[in-house]
Amino acid sequence: MSQDRRRILVAVDGSEQTQEAVSYLSGIVPSFETSVVLFHVMNRVPDAFWDWEKDPLTPTHLDYLKDWEMQKENRIRQFMRQARRVLVDVGIPEYSVMISIQKIREGIARDILTEAQRGYDAVVVGRTGLGGIDERMLGSVAGKTTAKLNASAVWLVGGKPRKGKILIAMDSSAGAMRAVDHVCRMAAVKTHSISLLHVVRGISVTAAGQEQIFPEGYRQRLLEEAENEIRPAFEEATERLKAAGVKAERISIKVISGVASRAGAIIEEARQGGFGTIVVGRKGLSGIEEFDMGRVTFKLTQIAGNMALWVVA
């Protein structure tokens, strides 16, 4: 197998959100040198029947449970065959789209995390699954996978993300540049428009008297300095995107300053600009090892509803 081949793991549960995640994947990755594993963890016996062996009617229960398990496995196999067809239809070779169904071992999220350690560039997870109530809320499996997966990127797919435009949230950290490199490697960049966005949080002076602590001139100077500091990162990111094949006219840069919430500003920019994909480094400038994710990234996982959020390790 070529070392340049992109390897993507898709966590499949048979839900409508998984269908949307596969559809999104088919429109974002280049078909050349891409291989996909459609992965399902089969929880064969419903939780309510874990103590069935204690029941004197076990033989009767066993017959019904076996029939239920067979029907469930047949449904998920049919679902995965349809998902594979979606990917094959966009040009990914059929031999490069594999189906993997395994019995649950330690738990669905833990089993996905274990599989994800086997050399994948990205793990695709639907924002909500079969039990999802509100697309704005992060499902249990999606949340655990995003929080704990440090070895590769997580693509958290919610709703029906728009295709064709990618927003990369930038600061001057190494993590932000890794996010740029991930886009260069994983996305069909020649067909996408890409925006580099830096958000500067403002100093709040809403309380009476605070304007005396931080005069307007001082606050303005801080914002100007922040814009100057991000320029080298913008320039480096732009060069890397061009080297990956993105035309200069498809790259834009923007600084938003003086906001109360950086995560909120990123989401609003994505909505107003029609971006379906947001890409962010797992950790920002602080890079504190005690935390699995940076604060802005964590907030984005909670509020990026009808979008795809790439969290890049």
C-alpha cells in the first residue's frame, strides 16, 4: 500500500446521520489514493436482556434473540453495502472500501478508539446517531471519540454540511499549521474554496468604570498587534495550500477582532459565508498537556450543529 494513501475510518451505526456523513465524505475527499473502512460495533443483545440466562424461559428467549440479532446484522450489512456504493460511485475503487463488523468488546466508543489506533488519518463520526434527539447536541459515542482520540483527526459530521468551502480557524500555533497540512492532504483542495480565519477576543469594558482600566487607544493597539502577529502564519498557510494545488484566487484570509466568544465568531462566520466544513487544531497556543482539547475547540464541538468539524491532532 502506498504511504501516500489516505486511510479513513467511518463509524457506522445505520442512522440517517451516518448516511449524511458518508455522503459528505464522498464529496470532500479525492478518490485517488483513498481507502475507507466502514466500521460497525455490533451490540448483539439489548441491555434490557443481559440477565436473560437467569430466566427459566431461556430457550424461548434465546430463539427470539437469535432471530433479532440476525435481522439486525442483515440490516446493518445492507446499510453498509449502500454506503460503499455511494463512495464507489464517486470514483473510490471498490476494493478500497472495506466493511468491518465486530462484536462489542469494551463499549462502542472504546472499540472505535481501539480501531482508530491502527494507522488512520481521520475518523468520521456522525454528530448524533440512532439515539440522537437534537442535532445541536453531541451524542455520547461522538463526544467520547472526539474527546479521547489523540492519534488522528476526528471529523464530526452534523446535519447535511454544505460542500465546496472550507474554513480553517487559525492562530500562530503549530497545531493550527497541522490543521492546514491536514486539509492539504485529505481534502480535494483543487475543487474547494478555502478561507483562513483568525479571531481576536476583545477586552470587555461593559461594566461601569472599566473603560478607565483599558482606554480605547490601548485596546485598539492590542488588536492591531494581534493582526500583525498572525500575518506570518497566514503567509505560511497560504504557501502550503498553493503547493497542494489550491489556486490563489480560491484562498482568502480574514481577521475578526473584538468579539466576546471566539468559538461563536467562528460559527457565525461559517454560517454567513456558507462554509460546510470548519477545521481546527486540537490545541491552540497554550498546548497544555493536562487538557485533551483547547477551550475554543471544545466549544466548537458543542455548537457546530449542521456542519462538519475537523479536530486535527
